[in-house]
Amino acid sequence: MKHLVATAISIAFAVVPLAAYAGQDEAQRQITQRLQEQKLEFAAAEMAQGAERDKFMQEHMKMMQETMGKMQAMKPREGMSPKEQKEWMDEHQKLMDQMMTEQHMMMQGMMGKGMPMQGMPMQGMPHK
């Protein structure tokens, strides 16, 4: 199964259009790459069965939480012009929107397959 995931990751990076990276700083490029990895991790989880599926889903959720934390901590670099700051903020918002869309789709898919939602945080919701 790990070979399948590694192959899928290699293919995904070969297919990702370079335009997706235009205008991004290094941290944003890393987030874009991480989001692609998360998509593949989720695809592997959907194909797996039983305990293996649970393991993949736990890994996927951990990756999503880490990525969201990194994105929330990101700030434009010092000395940017107002135009550069706006472009950075626009790109950052695109990444946040993409992550939220993917999480929403994942949650819908899990509920549709009867998977338990316990322990899976809802982004944007306060944690108790």
C-alpha cells in the first residue's frame, strides 16, 4: 500500500500545473505541496479497509491539523510593498479556502460512508 501512495504522490506532483505555484512565496509553495500530499493520503484512506483505513485517516487528520496551524502562523515578510502584501494575502486566502473546501468534502465523504467523526476537529470551531 505504501508503494501505491508513493507512486500516486509522484504522479500528482508531475501533474500539478506550475501556474499553481506562481506568485507564492516558499512557505506557500510548501503548503500547496502539503495539501497535495493530504489529498493523496485521503485517497489512500478511502481505498483502505478496517484498521488500515483508521490509521490512514488518523494520519490524514494529523497532517491537516499541522498544516492549518502553519497556515495560521504565516505572515507576509517584512518590507513588502502594499501591492506585494495584497498578492501574498490573496494567495494565502486561496490556500485557506482550498484547505477548508477539502476538509468539508472529506467530512461529507466520511459521513456518507458511516465513518465515525469522533476525535476529528471541525476547523473554525472552538476546541474545548
